[in-house]
Amino acid sequence: MNAETQKIKSFIEKHDSKKQALISILQDIQGEYNYLPAEALRFVSQTLGIPLIDIISVATFYRSFSLEPKGEHMVTVCMGTACHVRGGPKILEEFERKLGIESGETTEDKQFSLETVACLGCCAIGPVVVVDGNYYSHTNIRKVGSILKTYHKKEKENEQPQEN
């Protein structure tokens, strides 16, 4: 059993190998890999005795799960009515332009994924953008670059210098 399989097995055992814990197990896998790898779903299916199609049905039903790799940073642009009338579509276009992707996609380097939501429920501070759980209120297209720069900077700070 390789290290990845062992990790998935530990998620299953953490929930006492119960079929009823499928969603919790999938959440653990998603948290670890930032998506649900096909190999992991097959292993869960075999271990719990749940048909793979049923696991995939659960994984595709809930929006929080992804079968495709996501970027390290999740950028969410609110497109609710209040944000929309205050410039949400233009803000989304600016993120798409700067990242070189469209909503629902992930950058080639897997650093950023971009998505929209119908409403974040904080209309008074809109337009709102959320990156990795951090809310940016009263966003406009001039702020898009600095928001992204914050996360590019964090990437560079986390890089370890290479020793020669």
C-alpha cells in the first residue's frame, strides 16, 4: 500500500469505516488534495463497499466537491443583485483578464481557481470578492491587481531558498 492509499485509508478509519460518513470522508480527501482524485474515489468505493457511481453522484451533487484539481487560491466573485449592479461583471472580467482564465477554470500553474456565486449574503459591502476565505469589500477593477498581488506575494514568501 503506497503512501497516498494509506492516507485515504486513514481518512476512512477516522470515521470508523462507516458508509454514513461518506461525505465527511470526501471532505477530508478534498481538504488534503484540493479535489477528489479518481484513484481515491475508487479506493473509498472498494473499502466501504459503495458503488463508485454512487460516490460520484454524491461528489457531483455538492458544489463544494471537485473532480478536477483546483488552484491553491480560490477566488470567488459575488454576482448577486447588489454586487452585479455595483460592477460585479466588470470585476469578474478583470480577474479573468489578469489570470488568463474564465470563471470555472484554474490557471495552468494551479495557483488560482476562479468562480462566481449567486450571493454571498453581505450585500451592504458589495461588490465582494473572497479569496481563500478572506473577504474584500467595495471591490472595483482597480483593486483586482493588488488583491492578486497579495497572494502572489504569499507564494514567494513561502518559497524556500535553494541551497547550492
